[in-house]
Amino acid sequence: MTDGVPPGTFYLGRDGASQSALLYPSKHLLTHGVIVGMTGSGKTGLGAIVLEEAALCGIPAIAIDPKGDLGNLKLAFPALRPEDFAPFVPEGEDPASVAQRAREGLVASAQSPERIARFAGSVDRTIYTPGSRLGRALSLMPSLDAPPAGSDDEGTRDRAVATASALLSLAGVDADPVRSPEHVLVSNVLLDAWRAGRSLDPGALLRAIQSPPFDRLGVMDLDSVIAPRARQEIAVSLNAALASPSMAGFLEGEPLDVQSLLFTREGKPRLSVLSIAHLADAERMFFVTALLGEVLAWMRAQPGTQSLRALLYMDEIAGFFPPVASPPSKAPMLTLLKQARAFGLGVVLATQNPVDLDYKGLSNAGTWMLGRLQTERDKLRVLDGLEGVAASTGAGLDRARIDTMLSSLAPRTFLLHDIHAGGGPKLFTTRWALSYLRGPLSREHFRALASAAPAAPIASLPPAVAGRPVLSADVRESFVMRADLPAPRAYRPGVAVRASVHYADAKLGVDAWLEPHLIAPLGDEGPRWAEAWVLATPLPESRDPQPGVPFATLPASAARAKTWDAWTKQAATHVLRDRPLTVLFAPDLGTSSHPGEPRESFLARIRMDAQRARGEEDREIEQKWSAKIDKARDKLSTAERRLSDAKLARDAEVVDAGASVLGAMLGGGSVARSARSAARRTAQSAERRARAEEAVQSARLALEHLERDYLAAKLEIARRWDPGALRVEERRVAAKKSAIKIERCELVWVPSPS
């Protein structure tokens, strides 16, 4: 029975040759492990078994779970009752049958329900869902707090590099830690603060990126390495990412603290499953990179050891540790593979895609567990990787033998290659998992598990002092009154600013004097102008605080009067640089909105302007075309009258001709001569009529053309001044530097619900 498994040993399954228990010394994972297998090979199950065995040995673990399968480690039911399985059994399956299979599987692998109970009680199993409250909320934001005094400088550097990589990846900046000016800047900003013992918040970090507290990077001038405009772009990109509504949930939850992920407050080992299946690719990369940086910093703070202190497991490593590309997660992972051994931290990486792995980096792994592979190409890549491991250790590798063994693997059968074990590679079949491996958990499953677990504490609040800070007599302070918050939990300091500002732009027709009211949060580094908010109307204030409300920490500099002189200048600079007047502009009309004019009012106003402009152009068009059209109509009337006269004349000629011929016949004159004369007159009359008809046709066409052109001009005016087609743009009007006056710059205490 496996209850007799020696301490510090993992029971992974049955030896393929002897059918005896395969016992794997946990200390072998100090040189790390790799699990590879296609879908259906049992790779995920083997990973769960490794984590179960670590828990049974009292070894804490952090398991990064991109697919959502490792949450199954919470589904350990020692009683094996169908009702325990029922909430998690897939639709169409019978809980009783599932429970019976579990009993049979335990018996077949020489395990007992008591072993499930020992697993469940050995560690605190917690599912964290960064950026979500499906499980236990965990902040995606890496800590910007300074390391404790006396921390290892190399660890601080590693953490700064990883944190910079994570932040830049979130901002969409593809930055190489060595060659990228953006990365060099951000990591040096972090290092400068941390080495001085200063913690940062996001606002302070953004300001330090824009205006670093140093003027050189390496041996070169700061602006030569990265220009102010580029620094501004980094800060803007980071600010946009952090301020995005989609990011709000990712900043909530427990802080990203490795010690808390590995141990409870009482010191009990913890198996922390970090489920990131719900995150987008960029968010996964950001979180994994930040986590690895925190793991590096934690690792550096540990004393050296020759035993396995903790385990870092990551399922589906593909994309995070590729062979050619260098995503932000690759550098810290490679550092862990190279250096974690000395600190007792084992790293186990699993994948179903053996092609997308950096085998050079994985040459640091001493244990390989290989399951069924999908293609011959996959097998060749794995064999190449094993040869790299053999070459790095100076050991030989029977490639042909391993090739043969890999070609005939059944599901749940793996080839174990352990550089610490003699006898070469061996086959083994995995044992039955102590957890119910039902596949990815749904939202309903998370809720069911959460209801059975104690509520998780949310990230701690910033420290507050009990009493009101003592200020210089020259420093004025006031207290915002909030009717919507009758019982605030704390007063937080800010800088209240009222400015008189002149905005003018002749091209836009803007000339306005405004008095914006601002409140900027006040941190250790001073006012956080980038986070200041503009008040539509001044908030009611009092000179006295509410009784019993504690005060957040006030920077020492804020208690001195001369500090406020500098902050007043900063306020003027902030208004000049960051508070332009935004107006709406209709380029078709050359009209701008008035300061503070609602968009709806401006749109209504320009519609009326457009109607007036259309009316004026309509009148101009009518004046321009009416004379032409009247003239053409007169010309047509004249032509039609002449045509009518020509028709009458021709009819008269016909009658006269007949009369002449008849008179010649009766009077004895020459009939022939009379006929010829009549024909000549008739022909002349017909010619005059034809010319008259042609003149009418020409005049009619000319009138039609004029009327068509007139209609087209009217339609063009209607199209151009269509209210729905008017263009509206936002334009920014900068404040006049010579016309900015700060009327007020004072300490203000803002009541906060948290």
C-alpha cells in the first residue's frame, strides 16, 4: 500500500517492467522537470499527480493554469460519496458510476481513501483567479513596493527587470530587457526608487517615467538614450492600460505576494492554483511575467538548501518559453531554470506542443516525462532536447532506444528520463489521481467551491494614522463635505487648486477666461497631477473635520509652507501642459462651441446655423438663376409665337395658292404660271415654319438645361448643409502661459469610503 511511501518521495505510478511502485525522490526536482504529451496522453493528470505528491510531502506549490484544468485539485472527496461528486459530474454521467470508478481506480493503484484525506489536509488548496472573483481574487498588478532593507541586490534587479517587462507588455510595448531604451528606462526608474527604500504607486511610476529622477542612463545623457516625447508615450500607454475599464477588475484582490501563495498566515503549506484561462493573451503574458518576477525576488530572499523547498508548476508553457522569440516571460523563466536549484525551488513545465519550446533553456531540466506525441516532428524535437540535456551533463543518450520507446506509448504511459537515476530511461503508467479530474471548471463549479471556502481578504488599505497631522501655521487646510458619504472610513490628502486661465485661439474664434477647480491626490512624492480630477462646481468645504475619522499618512513635506510654493508652480505647469480647453469645432461652418457648452446644445446651434447658411445660399442661387430662367422662358415664348405665326402664314399661302390657280382657270389666265407662283410661295412659307420650329426646340432645350442646373445647385446646397452630415471635431486650445494665475493651492482632506 502507498501509505508506506517513504518521506520525500513521490508515488507516480507503476514501473512498466516490474509493475512495482514507481517512487521518485522529490529532491530530483531541484533540477526541474518537463512533462510533454499530446491531448489524451494523460499529461494533465500526471501534472496533477506531481502536485498531489508534493502536497503529501508538505511541499507548497504555485501552479499556473492557462487551461483551467488544475482547479480539479480542489475536488478531493475522501468519503467517495456520489453526492460529493454530483455537483461536478458532467451532464449525462452518473455520479454513482463516477464514485465507483474512483474506488476501483484507487484499489488498482494500491491507494486508499485515507490517502485522499491526507492530501486534502496536508496543504491549503486555493484557486486564485487573477482579475476575476470567480475564485479567490488576486491582483494582476505587480507590487511596486520597495523590498525590505538588506534585500539581495541581484534579486532586486531581477524583480525590477521582470516588473518592467510585465508593465511594458501590458502597454503593448515589445521591449527587450537589454537593448530596448523603454525597458532600460522603466527598470532603472524602479531600481532607483527601490534602492532608496521608496515604494511606488502607479501614478508615481508614470511621473518618474516622464521625468526620471536621474539625468543619465549608463554613460549617456538621458535624453540621448530616450527622448522626452518617447518617455511621454510610454507613460500615456501605461496610463491608458491601467485606466481602461477592462483593467479595473484586474487591480482588485489580494496583492501578488509569493510568500502568501506558498503558505497561510499560520504557516501551513499552500497549493495555489492560479487559473488564468479567462484572461486574454496579453493579460496572461502580463500576469505570468509579473508573477515570475515576484518569484525571483522571493527566491533571492531564501537561504540556500539542498532539499525541495517549493514547487513552481506551469501547464501549457507553449508561447511563454519559445525557441526563437523572446516574450517578456522568457527571461525570468530562464533565470529560474538556471538559478532556482540553489534556493530549493523546483520548476516543472508541461506542454502538449513540444515544437514551441526553447530546448536550450530546458537543458537545465534533469527530469523529463514524455507521453504520447502527435507527430514524428514532435518526437524528433523531443529527442533533440534530450540530447541537449545529455550533452550538458556529459552523459550519453541512446537515441534509438528512446525513439523506439516513444513510438509505442499507450495513454497514461510515460517515459521517465531522470539524470539522477541509474538504469537509463524507463516506462511507467500513472497512478489514479486522488482528485476528481473532471476537466475545466465552469462558473457554477467555482461558485460551489467558493461557498464552501472562507471568504478571502481583499488587498489591505493604505496605512492611516489615528490623529490629525500637525501643520505649519502658514499651511491652510480644509475638509471636503460629502453628503453621499455620512460615515467615511478615512480622510485622504489632496491638493485643491483654483486657477484663472486665459484660453485663446483666433482661428477657432475662442477667447475665454475660465476658473477650473482641481483636486490632485497627494502621495509621498507630492501631488499626483496626472490623477487630478476637475470639479464641475466647487465641493462644499469645512475648516473642521468630522469627529472620529482617521487620517491617511500625510507626506512630511506637506506640513511645510515652502513646499506649497513649489506645488503652486507645479499646478501652473500642470494647467498649462495637461489642462487644455477642449472645444467642438464645425469646420464646414467655422464655428466653435462655447466653453462648457453641452454637445447637444452645440449640435442644435450649428444645425440652425446650417439652416441659415442654406437659406442664404438658396436666395443667392435664386437670384443668380431666376433672371437666366426668365430670359430663357421669354425666348421660348417668342419662338413659340413665331412658330404659331409661321403656321398661320403657311395655311394662308395654301389658300391663296388654290385661289390663284382657280382664278386662272376661270379667268382664262395661265394656269401653269399661277401654279408655279403658288408653289414657290408655299415652299417659302414651309421653310419659315421649319426655322420657327427649330428655334422653339432650341429654346426649350436651353430652358430645360437651365432648370436642371438650377435643381442640381439646389440639391448640392441641401446636401452640403444637411444637419446630419455636418462634421464635428474636437480641438484643444492651450492655455496662454502668460495668463495663468493660481488663485488657490491648499491642502484638502477628501473623505473616502475605504
